[in-house]
Amino acid sequence: MKLSRRVFVAFSAAILAGRKALAFGANVLNHEVKNIDGKEVKLADAYKGKVLLIVNTASKCGLTPQYEGLEKVYKKYHSKGFEVLAFPANEFGKQEPGSNSDIKEFCKSNYEVSFPLFSKIVVKGEGIHPLYKELTNAQGFSGDIGWNFAKFLVGKNGEIIARFEPRESPESEKVTAAIEKALAN
């Protein structure tokens, strides 16, 4: 059976449009996660219209002092509609071995963390949480996380707008400029 050129072009365009819709249809707010106390949180209900910095964290890492910078950035921009969402993970050097209650206590007592903490999840490899699967497969930002404290900036509409490598300080000009730009949009 022979397809006419016109039908073939239309069919091909439809397939490509579908792929583009899938690639650009990523929306972080479509996910449900558990907070550090085990309560389900619908990201759309809790954070729609806010700018988010999503970070995979660990308590026994050389980058753990970034909790301090995350807290400073959170306090600076929170009243303007900004949230830091911390997701503890144990994939890198087993540097987050504790329970959720251990992690919560560590963050409060060592860094006076007031931003939202979530239950420990898998952020890379087998068993990856759907949120992190979406974050690491988003067009323009795809690729496995290399270490603890990788950061994803999410706009008010739930779309990923920037990705920062673990060593990039939360207080760096690069990160804060991106946060300010997202808050202004």
C-alpha cells in the first residue's frame, strides 16, 4: 500500500508534534510526594504559582554545608513566592543513611532548616522516583544527577527552567539571578 506524499507528511508532522508535546509537556507540579513526616503532598496544591528550587540532599557529604546557603536563599526569597524543596537521597557514597526522622533532626539542629524537607527517595538508577525521572529526562536538562545537591529551578507554571550542578552554591550569582528572573516572570 502506497501512502501519498501529503498523507505521509501529515502523519510525520503529527508524530513529531506528539513527541514535542511529550518533551515540553513535563510539569513538576503533576507529582505527589511524601514530606519528611510521611504525609502525601500534591505539589500542584502546595506550590502552584511558586518558584521552586528542588535539591537532592545528603547529611554526610562534603557539600552538606550547602544546607546553610539553601536556608539563606529560602529566607531571602520566600516572601516573594520562592520555595526550596529538599529530597534526601542515598545514591552517592551512601551519604544519607539515616531515617527520615534522623534527617529531619540533623537539618533542624545543625542548619536550622525551615524550608520543606521530603521523605528520602531514589534520585538515580533503579527505583528512581517519578519526580526525579521527570527532572532528569526533561528536554534541555536531561542526564543523570552526578552527586548530592544537584539543583533544578522550576518556574511558577511547573516547568523546569534551569539546572545547576552540585558544586554550584545556592547563593551564587548564577543561581540567585535565575531565581530573581523566575520570580519576576
